[in-house]
Amino acid sequence: MGLPFLTARWSNLCLLTYAVPAALLRPRLPPGLELDLRGGQAFASLVAFDFLNTRVLAIPWPGYRNFAEINLRFYVRRGDERGVVFVREFVPQRLVAWLARVCYNDPYVAAPLRSTVCQAEDSITAEHHLTFAGRTHSLTVTGSKPPHCPGADSMEHFFKEHQWGYGSSRRGELIRYEVAHPVWDVYPVTSYHLDWDFERVYGPEWKVLQEARPCSVMLAVGSAIAVYPKAKPKVVAETASAVVFAPSGG
């Protein structure tokens, strides 16, 4: 597996997942992938979380260790491999967005983000704000304590556990990178609030989500993670290797 490109702790991940038309996602598929359906349905998730103790090539860069991210992603597979493709990813720092675009050709955009987490004895609330396209968008998720681990056949597991990130190179070739972490516990969600203009943030085709209700709302605890360098998959079919957890050391 080699040394990770990036290590960090992903903390308090809010996932709001929507059933979406497959026709909306298929034009965005990198070569060699298919949509990862559940019950014949395709899905996309709005995901917000905090990057903590971030290190790139084992180096903790001052001013770039702790920051928020918000992304929109959908679910794909390549044979037995299950992973995600990103529609757009927001971070507050221009350098982080530039580095991700250069190294992984990921659709990162720099924009003002603000996140807060409020802990109580029996509950936790994560709140995120994105200022983009002329307004501030927000989401808030509250969960109860203690967290628990959903079963491997659950909807929560299907949306939160993915080993691979996929994309396309600038020449249109499939690339992938591995994200290693232990299975995440989740807090039972008691309430959520979303004030989000999908059309402004992601384009007119995403207006379909404006009045839609999420089919799943999740607040995952998170953990230390390790992201391994991108690679072009072999043309022949491969069997996904087991996830090996690499501690962040942060």
C-alpha cells in the first residue's frame, strides 16, 4: 500500500442522502464505472465534516491542519470495488483546493466555510455554513448519545463505508485513490435543518433536489483516516483489497 499522501481525522460527518435520477449521474461517471444502486435506485449525498490534525506527506502545515469541508458525492462501483465520485467539494483555503485539483483532479472550490459542534451530556449538534453564489447556505444535524454501529446490511453502512475515491484524469482516464479508516459509529439523529440552494451551488440540473426530502440523514462520529496516492486501475478486473487502517499520527 505504501505511505499515505494525506492523514487526518474526519470528525462529526453530516450526511444527507437523496434518491436521484440515474440519468442525472451517468454523464458524470468516469470511464469503467457504473452506478452503485440500492434497491434499483441511485443516490447522492451532501456531506459536511471537519478535517482535523491534517498532515500531507507526514508534514503538519501550519494554518492548514484544521478546516471544514462540504461536498456533494454519488455512489459507484467497479466490479467488487465500491466508491464515490464527487460533484463538487468546498474547503475554505485556496491552497488546499489548488493542491487537490493538481494532485487528484478533484472538483475542489475555495469558499468561506464555518462549522461549529455543540456537545451535551446526551446529545451532539453539528452546524455548517457555506457562503457561495451570493448567499449563505446552512445545514444542522443533531444526534443523541451514545453512538452505535449500524449493521453491514443497513442503509447507514451503505452510505458511509467506501474504500475508494474515483475520478478522471485531465486526459479522461480513470484514476482512483484509497481512503482507509475503521468502520464509523453513528449518533441516532433526532433532528436536522437544511437551508441550501442546490441550483446555485451545483448548477441548474440539481434543482431536482430543492424540494426533495432526504431518504437518510446521518451523523457519523468519524475517525483518523489515511488517503493513499492516486493510481490508474489495471484494465483487468480486480478484487478490492481489505481496508488497512493507518493511524494519522496527529
